[in-house]
Amino acid sequence: MNDRQYDPYAGSDPYAGEYAGEYAADQYQVVGYDEYGRPVYQQVPQAQQVQQVQQPQVPHQSQPPQQSQGYGYDPYAGGQQGQQGYEAYGGAGTSYDTTGSPYGTAAPQDTAWIPQQQPEQPAPEAAPAPAPPPRREQPGEYKTEQFSFIEEPDEESEDVIDWLKFTESRTERREEAKRRGRSRVVALVVVLALVIAGGVGYLWFAGKLPGQSGGDDGAAAASGPQKRDVIVLHLHNTKGDGTSTALLVNNATTERGATVLLPNTLAVSDDDGTPTTLGKSVDDDGSTGTREAIDTVLGTQVEGTWRLDTPYLENLVELVGNIDIDTNADVPDPKAKKKGEAPLVKKGEQQTLSGRMAVAYATYRASGEQEADQLQRFGAVMQGVLRKLSSDPQAATTTVQSLAQILDPSLEDKDLGAFLAKLADRAKGGDYKTTLLPVGQGGTLTDGAGEAVVKDVLGGAVKSPEKDAAVRVGVKNASGKKGAAQDARVSLVNGGYTFIDGGAGPAAQPASQVTYADAAKKEQATEVAKTLGLPASAVRKGSTAANADVSVVLGQDYRTR
């Protein structure tokens, strides 16, 4: 049950005010509100009550409070006040109009409607309900000023906020772009510095910096022992007499390549130590004997022999797609039937040579020319072939196999292909040089040749002989006796030494000399002096031939046996 409080303004009935409608909903209808906000009722006639039962009940429209209604004295009410108070609860004074419908009006001083007899007066029209009076504040309630209200931003304020955000984000993007730009500049400077440093380092290592001195093969770019791979190449002219020999060198330390042309007049020794020439050794001793003879003379270690007959050279040039070289002479066509015909090879720069033209140029030696001239042409053809050969080991091996030639047992096709591929890479990069080994009239090395070629290119002086290898003794005859050198050769070979012919001296000298360059060779030099019958005072430390461990100069005091 709802809690109700007593209202002193509601009259004698405590429920006649706010809750009166709960008990008279079927007999009364609300027609307005008094000044305290309480409803004012009017009795509904019985005919309308019956009709309300039969039809769906709709909400009653409330009447606005009239100024004549109230709880005070109404001067216009007359003496009807007492009668209306009696008929408020359905007394006997009820009257009906001509239609039989009862009407009643509310007394101004009463809190409920009192029916009155006004048959001819129609019921008052319903008026809009007035706004309820201000509600009285109850204990424990909160006031509106105790709360804070959030003002919703309008479109203009949102636009301002969006603009500020856009401006802030754009500023941040600009700052971030500046930071990224500075980072890129710093990174670029670092990269350029590293590239420049690396390039300068490489040029310094390769001995290509301006003003940097070095040997013919750039040996100054690396110090200490160097790793070299060497093979000997013999070109046999099948349509003429003679051979041409060259050493192909790959220096893995300096990353450079070279072709060293060896004249056929180079003095070497055969298996029993007998002096001979390189050309005669190729014809008589074959590949193995010649390879060992070259090692003995130059102090090298040749790893294999490649015999290339002229038909195979022609095929090789055709396989690489012709070559382009500078020619220094007009080469006539060997098949020409008449004199005066156009030469097969013309003199000039960057002449394109086919296989037949390359063979003709490599073997050509004009009347009155030295062997060195023909060797230079042979070297130019081989360097041109290397520039056109593939740098890929597998492709180079395929080219070698396509020649269908029989190689020396010391050199397999895959080893030759890999070796030539390295040289091809050097030749294409400009790190390749062709040089001639200079020899004197007697086939011995000329002065300076040992330092420029044997030491720097071939590494003959750098490479130490094996532990059990025979000591190489270079002998120069300055005694004035023709048979002195041969006599010394026999004594040294019988003593277990390797004889290297140094030729004849320019003039006779009184005393013999035995020199050594390495202090470790002093004892060996002393033994050489004893073998030749020279006094110990003849042994001294000094320069030696580039291809010898101990050098001997026979003077007039040398006695033959």
C-alpha cells in the first residue's frame, strides 16, 4: 500500500486531495487544478457512467482552474454553498436536463465537486491543463547548482580543434622530414667516405696510385712471399721449323697476370747438367725435361706444360670469336700465288684477326728481325685470346675441351680451364702484362733482368729452394781461359750442385770470388769454394745472380783440372 502523508489543506478527508481520483474514478472526472497543484473533480452523470462502462474509457480532459474556484468566500455563489456541500457525495438534490443527463458544478469553497440542479446549463468545455506549480523542495534532495554540466562543442569549435590538430600534425611532419633528411645526408656522407677510402685502399694495394713505385707486375703492392701459379706454353709451328715458349703467370697475391716470353737462346742444362739452350731442350728433352730446366735456371716452380700446335691456336681464336690486337707489321698471305698481293694481316691498331690470321701473325719473323720481334707478336696474340676467353672456369674448360687436343699428363683440361679463366679476368681488367726475358749473347741473363723479371714477375729470388734441393751455383768465367767454365761445371755437378751458366765476363780479373746474399748460405758458399779449389778468403757476402743461391766469378787464380 502506498504511503500517504496528511495534508492540512485537503479538508477533513485526508485522501480527498492528491489521491481522491483512486476512489471516484468512475463517478468524477478531473476538470482542473487548484493553486496547490491538487486536482479538482466534477461528478459524471449516470448516463455517461453507463456509457463509459460500455465503451472503451478514454482519458478525461482536465479543465483549467477558474478564478472563481477556490477555498475562500465566493460572493457570487449566494446561498447555494450549503446545498452544493450536501450534494457532493450524491445526495437527493440531484437534477437532470431535458436529455436526462445530470449536471453539477463545483463549489468554490469545497475540495470536491458538488452536483447542482442546472438542467439547462451545458457542461463546461475542457480546457488545457495548466502547468503544475513549482514543486516544494523535499528534505534530502539535491539542488541543480550542485551539479556541473558539460557543454557540447558546436561545429565551429570542432573546426577550430581540427585546424589546430592539422597545424600541429603538419608541423610535426615537417620536423620529422627534416630529421629524416639530415639522417640521409649523414648516411650518404659516410657511404661516400667509405667508398673513397676503399677505392684509395685498393689503388694503393694494387700499386696504381700516382707516384707509387713498383715492379713490372705490381709486386710492390704486397710485401713478403707471394703466391704464383705458373705453366709453360710451347707453340709448335707445324708448317715451319722452330717453337715459341712463354710462361703464363697468375699472381694470386697482387691479383695480376703476366706472360713472360722466353727466347730459345736461353741457356739451360739438361738432365746430366750439360749446358744447352731452351729451344734445343724443347726438341730433345720434351716437356718434363724442359720444365725442370726452366725451374733450375729461373728458380721457378712450373706446375704444368701446355703444348699448343698452330692448328689448335687457329681453332682457339675461332672459338673465342676472333681477336682484336695492335699489329706492328704487314704479314703476307702464305697462300699468295703472286708477289704484291694484299697482306693477310695489315699493320695498325685494333686489327681484327681470324684464326688463320692470328697464326700467321704469331709465327711471322721478317728477314733481318730478331727472335724477340717474333716472340712479341706471339705474346700479343695470346693476350688477345685471353681478353676474349670467358672468365668463368666452367666455360673456359668447355673451350679447352672443344679443342680436342691431347694435353700433357701434368695438366688436365679442368685445371687448364680454371687457370686460363683467372688470366682472362686479369686481362679484361687491365691487370695483365706481356714482357720479354732479356738474355745475352751466350744465353745468360743480362744485368737487371733478374731484378725486373725473374724476381718481380716470376719470384725466383723470393722463392727459396726446397730443403733437399740442390744448391744453384751461377758461374761466370772471367779467368781468360775458354775451358774454365766447363771444368767448373763438371766439378760442381759431381759435387751435387746445380750449375747455372752465367756467361763470360767482360774482362779478366786476378782473383776469384764466391758470394752469397743470404747469411744462411754462407756455409754452402764455403763448400762451393772448396769444391772449386778456391781459398776460404774468396767467400764473402754480397749480391748474387737472381737465379742462383751462390754466385762464382772465376778469376785468373782458378786452376783447371
